[in-house]
Amino acid sequence: MLVVVYSDAVDEVVITAFKKADIGAYTKWKETLGEGTETEPKLGTHCWPGKNNVLAVVVEDEKVPVISEIVRNLKTEYPKGGIRTFVLQVEDIL
């Protein structure tokens, strides 16, 4: 499973890139708040405006490199997009 955190400002770009790669199954949390190490905090306040979105994408192991490449390209194209991805092992799906 990949957990992709990114600025709401690049939401359409991220979703479009995933769909072009035939990755259409995901769970999305909108307007999440947080602080990272590469961009300004997104806390939805006057001092720290903006919000993030989070995608949880469960794919077969062989698709992880495909998604990783998509994320790398997005990070290059949108360096202020706050795009971070975490890869987690899924033990079972019930």
C-alpha cells in the first residue's frame, strides 16, 4: 500500500496521473492538516494556510515501481506540491 500525501492545490494533477497509469482504486482523505520537512505547514489557518489530501492505494507488488515513478515525476514537475509517499506492507485484505 502506498500512502500519498500532497497539497490540495495539486489534487487534480495527482489523480489524473494515477488514472492515466490505470490506477483507479484508492481511498482519499480530503483537507487533512500537517507539517512536513519539504514544504510549509498546511494547517488551514491564517498563518499557515492550505490543506493536504491523502491517498491510500493498495496495488500488487509489481505496480509499486510504476507508482514510484509517477510520484518522482510529479515531485519534479511540482516541487511545491508537498508530495510525499510512504510504502507499507499489506498483510491481508479482509
